[in-house]
Amino acid sequence: MILINIASTSGGTGRTSVACALANQLKALGRPVVLLQADPSNNLGVTLGMTETHAVGLAQKMIHSQDLAECMYTTPQGLQVLPFGKSTHVEQLVLNRLLMEQPHRLRELFQDSSIDDASIVVVDLPRWPSAWCKAFFDLGDLNLLTLVPDLHSMHGIDALLPELLTARGASYFLMNRFDSTKVLHLDVWTLGKVKLSHRLLPFYLHEDQSLPESQAAGVELTQYAPSAQLTEDLNKLALWIDGEIQ
């Protein structure tokens, strides 16, 4: 089993959209994939084009030991999904304490027979810092941090870099919503290469209106806009990851 964590240090970097699109692209390459949301926002269903938010998910498994198979669902495209599930503020505090005091509970999740041993698990994490990020960084095989081309996004990574050095898996940064016609975007790209060196992936995801349009239509991006630049970008990302985890 391979765990790929998608995280960021600021909101609005598209980590949930990237996680969903990447999971679908890896599945298209023939990989068995599970998309897992470890973010209390519980918005995977909306991003996947679903009309409802699933009430049962990771939170119920962790707190109430609910059967994992009952917490998962399969999309019309055949993608296995474990949503976060609805949770109160008190339940979120309980979960944070569980992660800190009983980290084995999370490891045991991936020993459940409902998740195939050969699966790639793509994890949509909340904004760092959080107990969920810390727990999954300790377990993950690959950490992918999404950025957008603005200075706020770049400055936010300074405090994260030391933690990534202690993470179990390799860590890389991905620039999202990039427009090469904008001077600011090019300047931030140059700054990123200086600051992050090889940790900044040498390609980026273009800003593309086809993504929100596909989500509004409830259709997976590669089906909605197979020839879009962003579809090509995501395929390149999936092929890179597929090569990294061979």
C-alpha cells in the first residue's frame, strides 16, 4: 500500500481538487486507488460532483469503531472514497486527542481488509499545521504540498520545511493555478526554485476554467474536457507519481 498525502500551508491552493483529480488519473492508469479525506471540512463529495455530503466516514471509524466498509462508497467512475464524515467541534477535539495519544488507531485503519494491500491511498489533508497532517506525515510514502503563485503561499512554507525533514516519505511542492502570461506568477516561480530547489516539481498545473465547470456539471475533468491543458498537466503529474512509487 502506498500513501500519498496532499497538503498545503494556506487555504485556496486547490489541494482537495488536486487530490480528487490525481486519484482519478491514477485509477485511469490501472492503479487501485482509495481517495481519503482527513479534513473536517468533509467537502470531497462536492468536489467530486456529488449532490450530498456523506454523514459517515473516517471520523465515525476513528471515534465509534464503525465498520470501515460502511464508511466508504464508490463513485460512478468506480473510485473508492472514504469521506471524513460529519462531525461536531467536540468530536474534532476528540479526534485530535486520539491522533496524539493513540497513533496506532490510524495505522490500524490501513490494515482493514476493506482497503486492498495493493492500493494507492490519496489523502486530502487539512491546512497545516494540524494533528492530521502530523499523523499522516508520519505514515505517508509521498507528501505533495500544493502552492499557488502568490507571496503569501510561498512565505507560509518556511515553518513547514523543518517538519518535512522528519516526515517518513519524500516531500515535493506543486505549483497550482499557474498562468505563464502573468509576471507575478513567473516571479513567484523563480522564487520557488531558489527557495525549494529540487523539492519544487519542474512542471505546474495551469489555471483552467474547465475544472470548476466540470465540478459544477458533476463530471470528472478528463471526461468533461479531455483536451484541456489542465487535463494534460494532471496526466503528467500522475505519470510522475506512478514512476516515483514503482
